[in-house]
Amino acid sequence: MDERFWITTLGCPKNEVDSQKLTGRLAAAGYGPAQNPREADLVVVNTCAFIEDARAESIETIFELDGLRKPGSRLVVTGCLAERSGEELADAIGEIDLVAGFGVPVELRTARRVVRAAAGDLSADGPVHTFDLLELPRPPSSAPWAYVKVAEGCDRRCGFCAIPSFRGKQRSRSSASILAEIEALNVREIVLVAQDLASYGRDRSTDARQRESEDPGIVELIDAAAQRVDRVRLLYLYPSSLNDRLVEAVLGTGVPYFDLSLQHASGSLLRKMRRWGDAARFLERLRRIRRLESGAVFRSSFILGYPGETEDDHDQLLRFIEEANLDWAGFFTFSREEGTLAAGLGEQVPSALALERLRECSELQDSITAGRRRELVGTMSDVLVDRPGRGRSYREAPEIDGVIRVPRSLPAGWLGPVRITGAVGTDLHAVPAFELVSGSAP
């Protein structure tokens, strides 16, 4: 292979999947992987544009890779920032050789030509061969687990989120294509992801009654996926979609891990966000799931400083965090995004106050998480080894939660029982059961 490529991926797991599919497409086109960006003929930055900090990181990474790449190589920017601000990006950063929005091939020569093609202007000179990134094949996973993106886009219009403006409406993949991908990946754990995972399949239905039913297709997909791998994990569930059938399906996989997109606990503030729920409703759902499965694990994320957030709203959130006793939580300060409802709202919360509220919530949650982890010392759990020395039980999602430290003699892909022997912060330490019994090797 004469030409080699390097891809740097920023943002969420959905971008990770996109990069893997781009890798497969480049490999099919004859490119080989480079060991580092200095050796690459093609340097690709798969950007994130969800919030201001993400956009700043994307731009910083573009300049960093431009400084590292060799003379004569091509610097291509793709992903959310390319789709959201492609023309401005091309005009502002002359170092970029190509800005490629979703579905536009890297072989087009100029950034402006690609931007016009992405916008549907076929008058741009040069070849335009669009493809559907969502349906591209991907190479086998190098780890014993993999993300699987089941849909693109989102039909919701949350007050703070600009994603639908550049990712578009929800487009669900066929279950056949998803299951074929799962089988081809040949992993022990798959993590289903989408912007609105529980709504998977609704856009594919032509039956109005099916669209309005409690089961839009995600339950069948979970059941089918669970027949093909040891673990099925779900990320990004809207709490309003968490009906009894979906809860039963998740519990039925043996991975009672619930990643719920709550965003806040104040009902009045959630309504300003165009979101469902309040602290009482959230707590009732947590209790109901815990009654069904005492070992259920919960993760969520929360926004601090959304326009109009009062001290009372913040106090409600603090009380909720304490009562909910979540295993994991992430906190983010509000980012004003053009084109969203929140961008035009008054009562903007000063950034220093939003950051102070974030720190208060984070400190409270850190103590709760540490306590939840200490409670596990002395218990047994099945662990999947991601790489020598590091594994995860059903309680830890890859890349975002803590890990379980295990002996390096256990190979990647090993799945078996361990005893938790210690807890340090978010991480646990464990020894395999066979060492407790006989000291034999796996």
C-alpha cells in the first residue's frame, strides 16, 4: 500500500463508529493505517460540535495535526463541525485541504466544492459520489467490545441541543443490517448507541398504531442482539421512553445498566428545556427498577446554568442527586448554541455561577460514587478483560466509567468471575475466582 491514513476522533461514541466506518472505506480504497500522523499521507480529523468547548477542541486539534503532518500530505476535516460550519471552517482555516460533510467522499479536491456538494449543489465541478456513512461496513474490532450505532439524527427538539440541525431527523437502520454488523464484529460485548436510542425503528414504521405503541422496535433489537453476544449495553435513553417492556428487555440481557438522559431534576426548568419529567417521576422510576433488580446500575448527565435556573432549581437538583444515589453522573455547564431555543432566552446564568453549581454537584456525586464502589468490596462479579490489567463488569460502560484492575496474566477477551478486593476512587481491584480456589491459570 503506497498511501497511509491517520484518523483522530473527537466527541461521543457515535463519532467513534463513524471513524471506524471511514477506516473501512479507506482500507477498501487501498489506504493503509499509519503509525502516527507524521507518517500519514491523509490526516483526518473527525470533529465534534455539540458545545462550544467541543468546537474549540476540534479547532485546536486541526492546528495541532497540521503542525505534525508531513509535507505533501492532505488534511481532511469531517464530522459534526464540518457539517455544521463547513463553509466558515474552510474560509477561516487555510491549512485544511478538504472539509467533508457526511456522505461526501475525500477524493474531491477543494473544500468549497465539497461544501457545495454536501448542500446538494451538484453544479460543483468534479466527481460527486455520495455514500451513506450509517450503512458503511466497518473493520473487525480490535477490542472484545464495540459500539454499534443503530440510528442517525434525532426527532426531538430539546431547548439546548443543535444536533438535529446538522444531523437531521432520525434515520434508523434495518435490524438485519445491525445484526449482521454485530456478528461480523465478533466481540463479547456490544454497546448500542443513537441520539435517541429508545426511539429506534419509529421512523421505519408505516403503521400508525405501531408508531404509537409502546414498542417501537428497540425491544426486539435488544432481544436479537442478546442472542449473538455475551453482553448488550444501551447508552442514551430518554426517561420518558423507559416503559415496562424496555426495562424488562434490559434486565433480560443480564446487563442491568441504565444510562438515562435526565439533564435536571426541576420540573419547571425541564419544561423550559422542552424535556419531560421532574425529581419525583425520576425517583419513582429508579425505585421501580431497583425493586425488580437490586443490582441495577444508573448513569445520567445534568446541565448546570441553563437560562432561568434559580437557586431553588439548583437545590432541587442537589436533593435529587442525594436521593437518587446514582452510580455515575456527568455534569456540564450550559453552552449557548445558535439555532436553539435556549440561545434566545433571557435570564442567562453567569458562567462563574454555573461553574460553581457544577462543582457543588460534582463533589456530591463523587462521594456517592466512591461509596457505591466501596460497597462492592468482597463481592463476586463477572468481568470482561478489555486489555491486560483492565476489565469491566456490567456496572462499567467502556471509556466513560471506572474500571476493574485485574492480573495482567488474564488475556483480552477473558470473561469470568472475580472477587472484588479493593476500591480506589472510581476503580476497583479484583482477583479471578480460579486463583482463590487453586491458583491455576485461565
